[in-house]
Amino acid sequence: MLDVTPERLACLLETAPVGAVACLTMLSETVRHEAARTVAEHLCRGLGEVDRDQLALPL
């Protein structure tokens, strides 16, 4: 099960590519869209990381 908490999301946002985070405020819609996609991909990768101490049990 994914452990999505405000603390986890905050940590991931703090480690997101700085250039992409800064570009979220740009005037160009295209640049903002690409920046949002980059940050979203970073979040997805971070949330998809498996905790090695957690047992994977079949459902």
C-alpha cells in the first residue's frame, strides 16, 4: 500500500528539480505544462519507491 502523507509529499517536492519548480510560475503555458509534468513524474517515481523493510504480501 502506498504511504502518501503530507510529510512524504513535502519531502518529494523539496527534492524535485529546482528548474522545474521555478518554471511553474512562468508566463508561458507551454513552459508551465512541461514543468508540471516534470514535477509530477518526480512525485510518481518517489511514491513508487518500494520500502525494502515492508513485506510484499499477495492480495
